[in-house]
Amino acid sequence: MGQFYRYKLPPWCRQWLIIIERCTLPILIFQLIRTLLFPTTFDVFLLGICLGLYVAFYLRWI
């Protein structure tokens, strides 16, 4: 299994990856507040996806 190397991607793809990486934390915080106020199964599921994406960016898996 090869390691994902973001600098081998085309410049436009790297730019989108940087934008998504920067927007992940505010979306995670918003989703956490929303889940605490109105907990539904979908909100908990969406929070888990957002948290997983944030951890993947933080640990440089993506």
C-alpha cells in the first residue's frame, strides 16, 4: 500500500485539498454545537465523519 503524497497531485487539486483542510475545523465545531443542541442519529453520524476527516488531516494521512 503506497503512501499518499499530496505534492504529486495537480496544482488545482492541491489547492482544493488546502481549502478543505482549512474549512474542516470550523465545520467540526459547528457540527459539535448542533449535535449538542439537537441530537439526532444523522447529526451524530455527520459529526463522526467530520471528526474522522479532521483527524486524517491533522495526522497528515491526507
